[in-house]
Amino acid sequence: MSTNSDHSTRTYFGWQHEKVAFLFGMTLQRVVMVAAAVLAAIWPLASARMQAGVALWPVAAILTALAFLRLGGRTVDEWVLAFTSYHLGRSRTRHRFLSAAFAPEATADKTAPKPMDLPGLLAPIKIMEGRGPTGAPLAVAYHRLDRTYTAVARVRYSGISLVDSSRRDQRVASWGALLAGLCTEGNPITRVQALQRIVPESGAALRRWHADHIADGAPRQAVEVTSGLLAGATLSTSGREAYLAFTMDERRAAGAIKGAGGGSAAAAGILTRHLRALGASIAGADLQIESWLGPRDLAEVIRTAYDPHSGRHLAERRANANAVNADGLAAGVDPAVAGPAAAETKPHAYAHDGAHSVTYWIHDWPRNQVYATVLAPLLGEGVHRRSFSMHIEPLGPREASRKVMGERTKRSVAVGMRQRTKQIVPEHERQALARAEAQDAELAAGHGLVRFTGYVTLTVTDADQLEDACLALEADAAAARIEIRRMWYAHDVGFVMGALPLGFGLPQKRW
């Protein structure tokens, strides 16, 4: 992403799509279909059997349509693949998840720790306990297949909407400096996730404050009236929760882990060292770390995402646990019961514990220059729960240079070929070349390059309100000048990426 500081208020631009370029910008499966279509079209002519064309030419037309026709931002072959994959899983009941509550354990061993019971992509996750940068318990989410360790911080930020332009630019630049510090060769921190949730305010903290500050001589009628109002108040405001998740790759940190003694405990210690080193950069971006989440805290975040109805009583439990004379359950949730009791993936939504969620993938960011507050309509106050998640993968200098030079070479050749053949060079080609040259200059000046993507998850507790809430979200996205795509047939995957701070979200580049 580049900046333009010619005006009094800085604007931002320069993000671009990753292109799939197995051959002529097409995926491998599309190349195979096009080749099959060409073969089906020319075979009757080459063999002088025109009667075969009656059967083969319609096949060629269908294969061409599958490869090039787009519906809702996807090619037809991608729709067919998603549809087939979903219904194959449905035929084996893989679209449904039932927790251990529906399959009680046969053993009666009360001393063995209970494993986590999570659906789908989260099944390989295990939450371990380590020591955070401040010495407090730290939850480390270990993914045994990806071999990654993720730690999550609850952060508080001042916002940029109501501050002057210079202070706003300074905060954005500090965030960029944090990411640039991760764009070093061999850095074990491979992913950063920034998640913001808009949730209904429970009022538990306000009621606890009222209970702790009642004066001894307060009138009884006033105390009763205030307590009654607080107890019966409806939820009319929204609260915000912001999280930062840092993911460490076990393979990149293999040497350091081996030097620390090996094993998961050593890996958690190495991750803590890197988190401690990032503290100054996080503070420089005007992000205040309220706490590094412990195992019960992270489990509570997961639980409230799956079961919005549990948010109020969990907030009450946390407020009571933080009281002066606390004598109840500990705050948070046992990681063994963090997941949903039951969940079902549907083509249009994801149903889980009395709620329905729809996830959108951000297909295209604003093409023109925009201000730092461009996402304000999407992150503003909403009637329903929303989660906005941005996943960032810092690239090392060598990989970044290779990508930028590849893009610059491709654009330069395309422009040069048109000029040599006396063709008009389209303006978008000129702009793409200028953007690649600007990125090369910025990379040479010490800036970093990152891959990133974003997801928005909408959750409602009344299925009848789902489509209206989706329309409101799409309108807010249009106001923010971003293009979003609904994740049909994959809302369970989208929920993990868009609503949970566990470091998922950036897929491997495909053919």
C-alpha cells in the first residue's frame, strides 16, 4: 500500500489482487478445461467427421463457459466445485457437528484433562498455557497440522475518526512501522490478525460498579429504583472488542525451539520472547494492550462467538470474579467447552447454538485514493453482531523483491509490446506499471510488503432477520467503497476466519 501526502490530509492506495498465473492467468483446472474445449472443437474438423461435431461442439461450448463465465464473482467451475464439495460432505453428514454433550464419554476418569471439542477447521487446535510477557497466564493455540502457535492480546485503541489529520496519520504510520518490523528475513512471526467485534452491551460492569459504590446512607427507595432499572434494562448500545493475534511458525523457529529444550513448552517460551519484543511497536501504534488472553479468556471469546446468548451471563461472571469479595466461578470458560454444542453448515448461512452467521470475503478494496477512515461505515454502530477481521502475512525482503520485480517485468513487457506494435496502451496498464515502479522504489527505501485479506461476519439470533441484516451490511460495505462476496457453501470456514482470533484466514496460493 502506498501513500500520497501532497494534500493536507494523507490518502492511501496501491493494494492489488494476487493473480493466479499457472498459464495465461488461469488456474490449472481452467487450463485443462480450455484445452479439452479446443480439442473437442477441432477434432471433428481434423478427422473429417462432421457428424461428431454434433456431440463434441456443445461439450466444447459448455467447457468454455465453465472456464470463463463468471457469476457472483466466481467462475462456473468454482461454483461447481463448491457445490459438489458441500453436497459430498452433506451426504456423509459432515455438514453437522455435535459436541460431546450428545456423546457422553464411556470412561469415568475424572483426573484426565478433557480434550477440546471444536468443529471443522478448529479440530486440530489445542489451547496450551504458557507465561505471557507480563508473567500472567498466556493462552497459546497450537495447530498440530499447520505447526503454528498463536497468542492473542485484547487491545484498546483511541480511534482515528475524531482526531486531527496529523495525529491520525501518525497512528497509521506507527501501525505500518509495526508491520514493517515483521518484514524481516526468516522472522518466525508469519501472520498477524486484527479482529474487531461489535457486540451488544451486557451492562454487567455498570451493575457491578453500582453495587460496589452504594453509600451506606443512601436512601433505600433510590437504591431499589436504580437496581430495578439496571436489572431490567434492555440492550440498546453496542460494545467493541478488539484483538490482535500473532502466529509463529514452528518450522521457522525450529532452531530456537531446539536450543530452548524442544517441545511445546519451549515453543511457547520462544513465542513469548517475540511478543515481549513487539510490545514497544504495539504501544507506538497507540494500541494499549489490556491483557494477553489466558486459556479461559480465549475460550470465552470462542464461546461467545458461537453462542451469543452466553455473553451476558459470562460478563456477569467476569464482573463478579473481579469484585473485591469474589467467591464464585473463575472468569472465562473451560477450554473443553469453548466450542458449540451443535452446529450445521448450510449453503447460505452457518447455524450454531441458537444463532445464524453469514461471512463475507472482501473481494476488492477501493481502487482510488481513500482516507484512513474509509472503513467507518462498516465498523460503525450496528443492530446486530459484526466481526471484522484482517489477516496480514509479512513477506521477507527476498520474497517481496521477487514479487515486485515479477510484477514490474510483466507490466513493462505488456506496455512495451503494445508500443512496438503501434497499439494504444490502456490507461490501466500504465497505472499498473507506475504502481509496480512505486512499490519497487518503496521496497528499496526500506518499506515492507505484506499479503493481506479481510472478512466480515454477521451474526443474528433470529433467523427471520438474517437477510435484512445482510442487506444492511452490504449497503455499509458499498458506502465504504469495498466489494464483498458472500461465502456460499463455506460459511463454517468463513466463520473461523472472520469471527475468531485464531490466526486463520490467508490460504495458500493455488494453481
